[in-house]
Amino acid sequence: MELEEYVKKNLKEALTNLSKWININSIDDSDHSLEGKPFGEGVYQALHFIADLARKEGFEVDECDGYCTEIIFGKGTKLISLYAHADVVPVSGEWKYPPFSGKIDGDVMYGRGTSDDKGPALAAFYALKYLKENADLGDYQVRLVIGGNEEKGGRCLDHYFNVLHKPNPDYGFTPDGDFPLIYGEKGISNYLSTVHVHLKPLLKFEAGVVINSVPDLAKATLIRDDTFEDYIKKHKASYEISYLDDTMEVIVHGVASHGSLPENGINAGLVLLKLIGDYYNLDLLKVITKAYKDPFGKSMDLYFNSPLLHNSTYNVGLINYDNSTHTFSMQVNFRYPENVNVEKVMITLNKVLPLKTTLMSESKPLLFDPNCPMVQALLKAYQDVTHDYKSEIMTIGGGTYAKECKNTIAFGSAFPNRNDLIHNANEHIHLSDFETSISIYATAIMYLAKL
């Protein structure tokens, strides 16, 4: 069957399965892990859903101790692998439809995971289904690996490669980025800054749900001061305030954004810290908010740039303070080009800021030659299906599974000039994009199998 005909014939079924998959709340719950369910019940159910679907279609399936679902076809000696993920980031903000509904409205399906990354993963699955039924890939085997911990550190692929000793591909891609394709990714490091300090009248402070998103809400409990609200109004912050006898709770709203693009959001945590620091003359808070005022690092003289991977960025994703322990902490998602020495950055941070900063994790930058055969084969597949010859291949600040696997490139499924609100409220995918992605991925695998 011709590819276009196949996709149209199977689209309704694919969308029904996607909606069912979105209905599974697969936010990481590693705190309640069990044997075979290392990331909690929801992620397990999401991984088992795609495993069950693949078995029904006749694929060989390995559920990889609950860390990943591996879907295999072909007996060749060479390997093409695709890496996607079923876990999703937590829900925040106001949604048009329930975030785990998979609701279709016109050409759009809403829900957490529709675009990051269940929608692209299922498009890749239906591409494999077409190829298994209709194509001869010669000496290539194909594997689709669906991970369960991409958003919280990548322990899924660490287990896949380093515990189960699964093979790296000759050619691979991850449908968890942008079209036409991404040939370079910034380095990503997370670091923790802490200090033992008294911040009276601040009693408690919380901002953020994950380190790789701009906090869109911050909450502080303070000793009651009825004039503080006038100060907030004067500075035109979006806020709510409630009073008790001796205390008050202040909530400030910001604008969420992916951690790779902090300049596109409004960090509610930093906004509220600055309001409190300036009003109560708290030196620590004033120093911190001044240092992180510029999301690229210019305000603390830690700005980096390169022609290929461009600007450094700093996303203060999590902020906490508890007066009972007098501990202030913040976790920062730092992204940087290939010319950065992360150890030196940590040393500098410990010199210029009155906090103890320690590195939590490091993922080094990734760069492919844009003229190499794999890049050109993927680009040709995108162009042949879409007839878009103007959009250019790119580098990004986001991190994908491409860093966890050899010979792997981020390839879709976000189309040029689309904003599917990844990591934000009202995340969605256009049904027409989902349909086109199936054709692109099937064509890409056929082109790779000719290399």
C-alpha cells in the first residue's frame, strides 16, 4: 500500500489510541516506585499501553524492567533506532480542557503529552507499522524505544544501555524536537545553591514544579504586614493575598516557558523574591534577583556565546525557603554552548554569590556535521514529504535523547511556525501535523536504510 493511502486509512485509529494514551497520567512518581515500576504507576501504565498495542500488531516487544518499552521488527545486522518518551511534565496553569483528556477540538488535540512526546512517539509507531507491513529494509533492523524518565534525568536510557546492554544504532533519531531537524544541542547542567539564613519576616517560600520550566506561580508566607499589598500593587505584579491573624500568604503569577527559553517566560519566583527583598531590605534576596535578572547570565558576568550553539541561559526552576530550618535553596537549569567549562562556572558562582553551589548533573553539548549523510537523509525525507525547502536545520538549547545515544539526531515533530505549548498549559498537537509526521518518519527510515 502507498504510504499516503496507508496513513489516511489508519489515522482515525491512531488518533483514538493517542487519546487513550493521553488519558494516562504519566507524570514521574519515582517516590512510589515498585519492582518493575521504577517511575511509579502512571509511567508504568503508559509504557505498558504502547507495549500492549505493539504486541497486538505483531511486533517483538521488551518492556525492559519497566524503564522503557522496546518495539522491534526485522532481523538485519545493522540497526536504525528511534527514541521517544511516555513520561510527561507536571500540570500547571489554566487549561481549556482537562490535561489528561485527549480532547479533540477542530484540528487540535489537547492534553499533556500530545506534543511532548506521546503524539510524536505514536506517529513513529505507525511509521514502523507501515514499514513492517509494506517495506523491505534490507539488512536493517528497526527499534522504537519509548522511555519513562526523559523529563526527570534519563534513567530509562541509562538502564537500557548500561544495565541491559542494548545496542546503540548505526543511525538513529528522536521525535522530540523540531523539523526540519536539530544537528546541535547545548550542554545542560543542573546546579543547587543553598545557604543557611534568617529571612524574617519570611516564613516559607515555594516556586516551581520542575527545574526545566520557568515557574508560573510562587507562594510566600510572611508575618502580616497590611502595607505590603500596596507595594505589590505599585509594582503591577499579578498577585493574590490572604490574611490570617498574624500571617499572610502571597501568591504571584508569572508566565511559564520551557527551561531552554527562560527569556520567553516571567519567573514568578524571582518576581516575588525581588518584591520581598526590596520591601524588607533583605540583602540575600536582592543579590540573587540582581544576579539572575538577565536569563543569559550577563547580570553576573557569566554570559557565553558561540556561532553554532549561541547564548547561555539560566533558568531558576525551583526555589524554596523554610524558616523552621532557616534553609534557602534554589535549583538552576544552566544551558550553554560548546566553549564552556562547567567546573569553572561553578567556581565563579561560589565566588560571586553568597550561596554554596554544587553541580547536580551535567550533559555535554552535542554537534553533528550538517553535511553528513545522516543529516542529509533526514532533511531529504522532511523535504520530500512536506515540500518545504525554505526551513533551515538548526541547533537548540533544549536537550533530547540524542545526547544519551550514539549516532542519534532530534528530528521533529514540532513543525516550523507552530507553538504547541510544550511544558505549558493547553499543550496540544495539530492533527494534520500528526498525520504528516507518520509519513515523514516512515520515509526517513527508508532513506536511512539505503545508507
